[in-house]
Amino acid sequence: MNKNGVLAWATVIMIIVGIGLIGLGIFKYEEVAGWGFASVGVGFFAIAWVFNALKGRV
């Protein structure tokens, strides 16, 4: 597996974790903690976007 493959897998894993965190924030925690989980999930999406942008450049 080359560097692009590693970045692709990291992107997919971070998207799955981000969806899970946003889902926890929406469905399980309805108090202030839910906002924290959802915002961290959005942060995971941002990092996954950066990993996707790095494919082919590293």
C-alpha cells in the first residue's frame, strides 16, 4: 500500500468516525454534551477533507 492508499483509508475511517460522533450528538446526548460531540464530528470531517486533498501531493 502506497502513501495515497494510506491517505484514502484514513479519509474513509475519519468520515465513519465523524458520522458516528454526529449521530451520538444528535440521538444519544440531547444536552450540552451533544453539541460537543457534533462539533468534534464536524472537525473530523474537516480533517478528512484535508487528507483527501493531500492525496497525490505527498
